[in-house]
Amino acid sequence: MGYVADELVVAGTLGSAWANWDDGTAAYAAGDYRTAYRKWFPLADRGDAKAQYNLGVIHANGKGVPRNYDAAVKWYRKAAEFGHAGAQFGLGSCYFLGRGVPENHVTAYMWLLLAKSGGHKKAVKGLDIIEHKMSNVQVSEAKTLATAWREEHNS
């Protein structure tokens, strides 16, 4: 009996999360960014990398909230640490442009490398752009950091 009750609790929790995700996606598509934010925030707060990335995008673009690069970096970083390629690209872009964090080409390159390895198409162009602003030593350092990150995160 307890096993069935546990299954129902898990199913109810997942159903609620999926509903919030779907409601947030529908709201975002309709341009209702505030509702999307409200639906995705609880998911992001519980560690959902896709929701964290979406909150980063909302903050970076000022969709339904005032543009806030500090908040964008916070959410991108959380999702990037889970290996979300879009968030890794967003975080790398923030470091490249100095938005919400001090400009740092080595760190930017590292995150863009990780995004590229995760399949993010725009990361390839971003790497090409930033590499021309870096020394060979800096590129090597960024590659070493990316390798260490992959080893630490088993990816």
C-alpha cells in the first residue's frame, strides 16, 4: 500500500512539473514572459537546467522583467554546471562581453568550448571571434580549463 502511495506522490509531482513546464512554454510563445517566468521559477529553483537556462534568457533579454545581466549569469551558471549547452554559450557570451561578470576571454573561451562540445552551433562562430582576441597561451589555458571541467563533471 505504501509503495502505491509513493508512486502517486512521485507521479503527482512530475505531473505538476510538466504542467508548469508546458504552461511556461505556452506563455513564452504567446509573449507572456511574466507568466513564463512564474511557471519556470519553481522548476529552476529545484534544479531543472532547462528552466534555469530559460530564466537566464529572460533576464538577459529583459523579457517580462527588467534586463539584469547579474541574474542572467546566475541562472546561466546553474544550468551550465549541469552541462546545458545553451547556458554554457550564454555564460561564455556574458564573459566575452563583460555583462554581469568582468570581461574574461579565457573563461569565455572555456564556456564556449564546452557549449560547442555540447552541440551548440553558435559556439563555433563565437570561438572563432574570441580566438582572434587572445594569445596562444590564453587559448591553451582555456582549453586546459575546459578539459578539467569535463573531467570534474564526467562529460
